[in-house]
Amino acid sequence: MKKFIAILLMILSLCCVAFADDAADTSDISNISAADAPVAEVTETAETDMTDLPLLTKGLIVTAGGLAGVFLVLILFFGTIKFMQKVGK
């Protein structure tokens, strides 16, 4: 079981490194000139960003996301503690 957990942690760390490398590669788009950039037609009815939302709505969205993240971390901690208790027996 300990080998299984070690393998899972190794795979998780490799995935994190791979995602970090992908994020670093896509951030270098400053070398693209305006002529090379694709032209996208924007209709007036399409809202793709949050700039048009009122401040209260933006605050509620951020607060809900933060609370969801906190509870996700608490659930993961709880699950990890229960899992480690079963592994230790």
C-alpha cells in the first residue's frame, strides 16, 4: 500500500510539472504581431467577460468560489485523515 501511495504521489507531481510547463509555454505570446493575430468578430449580444457585471455580482461570484475552495480543501483533509487511519491499521 505504501508503494501504491508513493506511485500516486509521483504521478501527481509529474502531472503538476507538465501543467506548469504548458502554462509557461503559452504565456509567451507577446512576440505575435497584430497582423499575425486572428481576427474574431464580436457581436454586441455576446458577453464573454465579467466587466459588464455589477460589483455586487462579481463579489458574490468570488465569495462563492472562495467558499467552495475552502470546503473542498476541508473535505480533502478529512478524506486523507480517514484514509491514513485505515492504512495505519
